[in-house]
Amino acid sequence: MDIATPATPDRRPHDEPRERILLAAGREFAERGYEAATVRDICAAAGVNVAAVNYYVGDKHRLYIESVKHAHESRVRQVPLPEWDSSVPAERRLHDFVDNMLERMLGLAQPPWQVRLMMREVLQPTEACRELVEDYIRPHFAILVAILDDLAGGRLTQPELRRVALSIIGQCFLYRAAGDVVGMLVPPAELETLHTPPRLAEHVTRYALAALGRVPPLAGAGMDVSSQDVVA
Amino acid sequence: MDIATPATPDRRPHDEPRERILLAAGREFAERGYEAATVRDICAAAGVNVAAVNYYVGDKHRLYIESVKHAHESRVRQVPLPEWDSSVPAERRLHDFVDNMLERMLGLAQPPWQVRLMMREVLQPTEACRELVEDYIRPHFAILVAILDDLAGGRLTQPELRRVALSIIGQCFLYRAAGDVVGMLVPPAELETLHTPPRLAEHVTRYALAALGRVPPLAGAGMDVSSQDVVA
DNA sequence: AGTTGATTGAAACAAGCGTTTGAAATGGTT
DNA sequence: AACCATTTCAAACGCTTGTTTCAATCAACT
């Protein structure tokens, strides 16, 4: 009845089967959702027997939580927070931050199912969500708010800064979460050329900087800013 | 084998059981998702026998599509697009549009499951999605783009206008789709007072107008705009 | 080689699912 | 009252699910 731990609990060179199961589970849960994903399919994809999930993890529920944590950890390892020299201006820090976030959400750097899995947690939180917010989302959010505070030069209150931060995150979020619908609203050619992470980062950044008054407005009176670079 | 239609196919005064089934199905699908929702639970909630879904709709898959369409239709009926007199300035039209969208997404005017159901379609499209986009989302999108075109006074290209429109929608989308996570990032007191549809509409609108240069920047040099109304 | 404990595998289990059945109930029409 | 099509119901069907069983296999150490 008690959950079996893989033999020597301390550590073994490669926890290979367990790793394979967690990876396959993440892929399957991300694509089909918790209920629709089946233990049999996961085990088939991982190349292990169905009994292995019981042996290594316990049951389906624990398998889900473990796979979310595993995806989360490997993601933190591979796409670290950007770090800046103290001399870097706030405009550039904002641009880098947005670019990093979009690259992490949309970029091809990582298998897409990892983001999908976390997107599911965000949209309909389970147990794994609170941990995800505290470890991963809140630190990012705090950094963004700090950058915006610099940009506003203390002229905005914390609630105002938070709302601006959410405005920026919301834009990135849309492209990831509702990407399919966005694809139906925008001409295909435009999608390929303009809706890439760097281009979108430029737009979101300029949009924010213009709103904050750090660059001229997007549609300033007679002023063409479309060819202007967003950072000095 | 052929799908039974409710007796006299043309029309009957009250298609009561069918209506009850579709409503209960929408609620259940919205809350639990397609796979996790069970026909038995839906029928129990609707107060009908499990065989009724076969009799009135056909099978589970068709039940899902019909419930999405039903929710969509009743929503269009209840929250119509705002219409403006030709003299209304573009700033006010933008504000009204955003307010309307947020009220529709977050407001208490309608049962929340209807929006959740459509949110699911947006996030992971099925057959019902394309219809949803064409009938409901694209017209809204076109109106928003037209308003922004007015505001920009022809100084922005169509792709630029579309990206600004998506920026605005993204902000509203975040509060609905990731509302739980937003609730974890923002102090509870702030949530209740500032994260209401009218307050958020004001923020999103001012943010856009500032970016477009139609109102002073949010953090203008020494200029306090926080108490200023967004519309003339 | 032999023993021991960790790991794998095929098969079976109970439970829940969507769906179907055929008879009972219903309500209007003759 | 007798008929009829329409609508409801309890029960069961076949299938898939998550989980468990227990024997077979493997790897390391004596």
C-alpha cells in the first residue's frame, strides 16, 4: 500500500525510467489535460510497463504533480532570469524583460508542451499552482514592477505600477494562450513576419514606454516613430 | 441508429427538456472540461434520464457543440455590441468598448460559466471555435480596429492597428483567463477596490490613449494624471 | 554458482464511462 | 374507451480507465 521508492532512495546515477515517465507524462498532460491523458498512453510513450507508474511515482494524481514540478524545474534551469549591470538604463531592461518573457512563452528554444502544461495550471489552478506562482511567477513580477518604478521615476503608486505590469504581461499572455484565435484574426503573412517574439517584444515595449511618456506616442501628431528603435 | 429529433422537428412551444440539458451541459463542460464532464452528471443536474441526451441531442460530442452554440447565442442576445451616435468622440468609444468587453468577461451580469466555456474554446480550439471567431470575435475586433484608426488619425498602418488592438484585448483577457493567478499577485484589498470592470476599463483605456498620444503620459514629467478623467 | 533485493512484465481487477435497449408512462385524437 | 406517436425510465451492454497482483527477470555481492 505504501508508495514504493526507487530502490536506493538517496540517489542513483540515472533515474532513467522515472525521468522518462515524468517527461512523457508532462507531454501527455499538457496536450490532452489531466482527465483525458491516460496512464497507459503515458507508459507506452515512455516505453515502460503500466505498473511502473505505481512503482516509481504512486498514482496518476501524484504523477501529474511530479510532472508539473519536473517541467517547471527544467525550465528554470534552461531559461534563467536576465541579469543587468547597474548601468543599464531602465528602457533597455524593460525591453530585455519583455523579450525574455516572450521568448520563453513563444520561442522555439524549448519544447512547447512545458509552457502548455504551466498554462493549464494558470488557467485552472490545481495544487501545483501556488508553488508555481511563488517560485516562478512572483519573482518575475517583482522585477517587472521594479523596472517600471524606475521608468516612472516614483510618479506612480504601487497599485498603479502593478496594473501597468499586468498590462504588459497580459499582452504576452494573449499570444501564448489564445495564439490560435490570434492566428485567425491576423493575415497569415503578417503572422510570420511581425508576430515573432522579437517583433512583439519591440511593440509591447514601445507601447509601454509611450504610455509612460519615455518615448514619443505611437501616433504622435505628424511624428513618425515606426522606424525608430525602442532603446537608446 | 439515426439521431432522434424531438418529435415535431419544426417547433414546439417549449423545448423544455432539451433546453435544460443544454444549460446543464454548458455548466458542466465549462467547469470540468469535455473529458471530465460526464453525461450522467449533466443529466442529473438537468433532472432527466441519461437516455434523454441520446434522444434529444445524439451523443456526448454533439451535446458539447450544441451547448457551446447555445451559450454563445444567449450571450449575444444579452450583451449586444454598443452603438454610438456619429458625434461621439473616438476616446469615449474606446472607453465604452473596453468597458463593455470587461463587463462581458468579468461582470456579474451573466453566469460565469458561459464565458468560461468560450474561454476553453479560445484556449484549445475545437470545431466550435471557428464559428465562434467568425460570428462573435471578428466583428468585435473590426470595431476596435476602426476606433483605433480614428484615434491614430491614419498615422498607423493596419498591422500596427491590429497589434494595438491585440494589446488591449490581451489586457482584458489576462484578467479573465488568469484571474486566479492575478489574485495571488495583487493584495486582496487592492483586488476588491481597483480590479473591478469599470476601474480596469479606465486603466486600459488611459494606457492606450497615452500610448497613442491622446492624453498625457501616465507618468508624465511632474504631471499628475491619476485624478483626471479619461474621457472629455 | 547461489542468494538476495530491486525492477519489469503480462494479466486481471473493480469501477466508471458513453451508449443502447425495450418496456412503461404520457397526452392528445378518434 | 381505445388507439397512437411521443416521451421517459430503469437496467444493462461493451469498453476503457486507474490500479493491483504475482511471477519472471535482472544485477550485485558472498
